[in-house]
Amino acid sequence: MIVYDKGVEEFENFLICEDSFDEMSLGKTESIMCQGNGYMCIRGYAEEAYPKKVATTLIAGTFNIAMENEVTELPNISDAFSMELLIDGKRFFLAENNVENYSKILNLKTGELTRTFAYKTEENEFRFVMRRFVSAADVHIAVSRVEITAMKKAAQIVVLSGIDNRATNSGECHLIENVRRFYEKKFAYTHLVTNQSKIDIYVNASHKIFVDDAELDLVPAPKMSRRTISAQYNLDVAAGSVVAIEKYISYYTSNDADEVRCDEPCASYKILAQKMAVGYFKLLEESVEVLAAKLWERDYIKITSSEAIAQLGINYAMYHMFVMTPAHDNRMNIGAKGLSGEGYKGHTFWDTEVFLLPRFIVQNPAVARKLLEYRYLGLEGARRKAEENGFEGAMFPWEAANPKDGEVTPKYNGVDVYTGDQLKVITGDIEIHIVADVAYGVYLYNNFTADQEFMNSYGYEIIMETAKFWNSRLEYADGKYHINDVIGPDEYTEHVDDNAYTNYLAKWNMEYACRSYNDLLAKDPELLARLDEKISIGAVIETIRERAERIYVPVPDAELIIDQDRTYRSLEEIDLTKYRQAELVASIAKDYGMEQISKLKVSKQADVMVLFLLFGERWADEIKKANFDYYEAFCLHDSSLSLSTYAILANDIGYERYGYELFKRALLIDIGQEKHSCDEGVHAASYGGVWQCIIYGFAGVRMIGEKLHINPRLPAEMEKIEFNMYYLGQKLCVKASKDTVVVANMGERAVAVIIKNREIEIAANAAVEA
């Protein structure tokens, strides 16, 4: 069972705990207790072996194609945390009848993972403390420490530990071994190469052994077998003595950015030797200090609430958004499962711009800029995809990996339960709202930061190339321009015409490109001339302007409903009760194939509601309420992106109680009690959604047009929300309560903020209360 109340004092609401061992649900805590630093992430798997254990280590940006006819994915890198222990000649592993007082805890504040338990054999008992961390101070380093106490009598313990290069992605191996060897008799080293992308990967591992805190001077017996390299230690442990095995690991690649590059990776074991001299606890202390500086001191969100789960939930979300985000390298982005598992192959979706990017725009704009630079680096692949499909401009891929690769969506996935046929994946062909989603990310970043250098170097080109795509994708009929044969945000409706979200975003994208063109024409004609020379925007800007005015966009009807698409409201209705109440998502797929689902009035996730989330100021609350009431009844929330969107809108329109319930459901998607909710990795975008519920929804921070508004609407359970944010380059400290808002400007320039519908200028180093 997952428990949340173990933390006290400084660690209150910072501990995620499992209080009993369950071999059949290992994937749950492997995912939610993963550890990383944005460069790499290691699942929270057990050191000892189990059939269902998934020992995954992922390094951001190391994409590779394992075999012909497959798509690129993040390869599972060598397993170095695993460790085989033989106690009195028998293999150590846990089962229901040999373990007591089991506890597995991830400390979100320190990043340390700890397992403690009592282990019983036929003749002896042992106390285990197993702890480890992935360093925030040095992104290449991870360290573990296993402490074993023989409680009743002396014991013989054999330790086999090193580097296992047999790692695969569900059976597919990406790595070719180049070198395996020992340096100085105790540093295991391996050099591997990804078989297609030819990225070199260097892994080191070494150990320190202690008995009762005294380090032993031991030379291990080296062991090598096919694709493994290990050190063997034979230890005699007296009753009551504590043996500790510390393991030091490092990973480097030839793909590393200059910021984290090692000059001589083949000799990186020397760096590891220096880290070993520092020791586990000092290295942990250094990591904790850096984690605090990068996350908890800078971006901590404090919630005063009658329910502690809200604070723990946002702490958990913030931790994972740090772990999964490659802040060091603009060639990389955030995968749909972060770096916590093989799900979605490490690919980037619209999740980043719509759900995750706002957290960084508001609280860490430097990281947000790098995430958007990734999209700029992807223009080459986006242009190629547009051309291959007969369009102009940039058609951003539905799934992205290496930015220049373009579309990497798999062609097939899963089986139709109704026909038995392999399911063709069509999202890469027709789920095209991603194009405008990327443009929206640029727009939001620009409004919050006014980063003109970014717009000049990257932003304008993205905006105009995406507008050119929409201009070429439109189809003319009956005096209007239409966008036909698409999938909108609701992926249970395929091959639809005039999806409201897609059409509105396309229209907005084209209009924004025209405004940007006019601004440049007036303020920086030289830059516009260079852009025009590169992308020939001048030749089509008038066409874009004219067509944008005539794009069909659905308007509220007599019942105030906006049609999700041309056919949704005429689809067959069925009783959705059992699917809405199911513990696991996508339960409807057990009864219907995708072709059948597309003919039913049922939604996988929010669609029109996402439109309200992005541009809510364009519609009155009565329209939002009518659409919420209509569409939510047919929504199964089978996507983790859905609950937070509906929660924010519910709170906006006065459904505070239901909004808070939806918020808590979103918060518990991964850390709730369902044992298999995240076996293949966490739901990364849902963490951005939880952040948006708190900052956008409850604290009421919104960018409306080009002005920042703060208008809190706290649920009954919350008294106050306190956080830091950045606006127009100035740091603001916000304290939002039910009755008052206090905003302190810690920057050097005054900023104007609309607080509770009143525009207030906040001077530098001053605070206002409203």
C-alpha cells in the first residue's frame, strides 16, 4: 500500500512510502520512485532479482532504432544498481514469508530512495537498510549503500555486483559491446555503442566495503560472462556487526552537451575514484544542496490546507518534473513518461507545450526557453513532414525524438479486440493540432518573458512556418475554409471534420503570424527581410490573412454548446457508467474496437475544454458551463491529460467542490492505490496538469491576452498558496488566500499586474496587497 503520512518536521509531505512488499506490483514503485536529474533517470527497482523487475536506466537524448521497421526510442542502458547477494550459500530475495517491517521510501526533498526490512532465513535474521540516490550535483553519478546486520549469529555473505549490459527494451537490444574490463583491479568499465545512432556510452562501477564503519582494504575477484562484468566479495560477518557495501556508478555518452561533457570518457573511472574518496554521505549532502537550490528553494509551492495530500501531491509533481526535464540540453525534450519507463518510447508529444511548459515559463523561464529551442531545432524535420504530405511550412511531428528526425510515431500498436487485427496508428498522420500547440508555446513564453532575442532568433520563424502549414492544409467549401479528416485532443473520435479545438487554434496561429509580421514590418524590417529571404513569408502573408478570416469555427448554438466536430453530437449514446467508474483507464477497449468506439458518443479526454483552458477569456462563463455539463457526461478521462483540465474549468465556473474532487483524482493518477496504473512509466503531463490546477486554477494566475492576471479561487480546503514566479524578467513572490493577494516584486523593474480585476503597478523591491 502507498502511504503519504510518514514524513515529519522538514520532511512532512515529502515522503512517498510503500509499507509492504508485493512482488506482483513492482512496476508501481519502480516508476513513482524513480530517481534522476534530467540527464539520466533510474527506475526505483530492487537490487535483487525478480521475474517482474524492470531495471531501466534511461539517458536523455540517446535515441536509437533497434531493428529495421521499428521507430527510434530511448534505449535501456546498462543496469548498474542491481546486486546479487548470497547469504550462507542461498540467494537473497524477498517473499511473503521471509520479510517483516518492510518499508520503501522516496524522499522527494533529498532524492534518496530507502528500503528497510527484516529478512529471515531458517537459522538467522538480518536487518537491511538499502539506500541510493542519483546526484543532482554531478549528473553522471549515482551511488547506493546496502547495510546488512546479522542479528542472531554470524553469516557468510557473497556480493556479486557490477555492470549488466544485457539491458533491453522489452526484448530488443540497442547496445553493441565494445569494451569490458577492470581498471586497477576494482573499477569495472564498459564501453557500448548504440547499434544505429552510433552513440558511445561509457559506464563505470566500483565498490567500498565497510564493517562497523571501518573500511576494508579488499581486492574483489573479477567476474565476466557474456555482456556482464562483476566484482565478487566474500565477507564473514559476525553476529551484531553491520556490513555496508557502497556502490559508485557513472554514465557518460558521446552525445553529451558541452555543459556536461567529459573530456576523456574512457578514463572516467578516475573521476569515479575521486567521488568514492568523498563518500556516500558527503556526496548525498552535496546532491541535496543542489537539488534545494535548483528546485525546493527556487520553485517550492507552499499550500496551507486542511488536507495534506495537496501539498504532498504538488511536491511529488515538482520532483518528477525536475527529474524528467533535460534542462542541460536544448536538443532534448520531455517524454510522455518522462525518463521513468519505456512507455511511448521516450517520445515528446503536445503534452509539453500545453501541460508541462507553463510550469517552466512561469517559474523557470530559462528551462522553458530550451524546451522551445528544441522545437526550433525540429523545424527541419517538420518542414520535411509537411513536404512529404503535400503541404507547406512546418508540420510538427505528433511524436518527436531527435529534433531533426521529424515524425517518429509507430505505424502499428496493439490489437483490435473486436477484429483481432493489428491496430494502425494514425495519430502521426492526422492529429495535427500539435502544429498550433507548438506555436502556442512560443506565444505564451513571449507573453510572460518578453524575450525579444528568443523571438528574433527562433520564435517568429516557428510562428510563421506553422501558419504557412495551416494555410496550405485548409480546404475551401461553401464560402468557408475547413480542416477535414483530423483527430482532435479527444482521441476516441477519429477522422472527423472541423474539430473545434483544431480549427480555433489554426485560426489563432494564422492571425498571430499576421500580427507578428506587421510588428516586424513596423519595428524591425531588417529582421523581417532576413526571415522572408529564408522562408518566403511575404509571398503568402496576405493569403494567410484572408483565409484566417474565413476559417470555419463552430459557435455556441441555442443551447450554448460548441460542436466538438461535425458529427460528435449525432453519435450513438450508450451507458458509460461502468467505464467511468473503472479503476483502470481504457476499459472500454475491452468491449469495443477503435472503429466501433469512433461511432459512439464517448470521449477519451477533454477536447473543447482544452480550448477554454488556453483561451478562456473568449467565452462567457455560461457558455463554459453549458459545454462542461454536456461533454463531461460523455468523458471517460482515459487520458491523464483530462482530469486537470476539467478540474480547472470546474473551479472557474463555480463548481468548486467537483473541481477539487477532479483535482485530487488527477493528483492520485500515479500515487494512488491502483497497483498497475504506471507500470511502463509515470504520466508526465499529469504533473504539469496538477501544477496548473494549483497555480492557474486555485491561485488564479492567468495570462489573458498579453496581461498577467491574478484572481484566486481557492477551494474550501485551502487557506493560502505561496509561490515564486517570473514575469517580464522580474521575480514575483505571490501569496494568494481566499480574501487577499500579496505580490512582492523582487526584481529591478516595475511591472503591471491585474489583481482581482484591478491593474496595479508594482515597483521594484516593493509589495502590494489587494
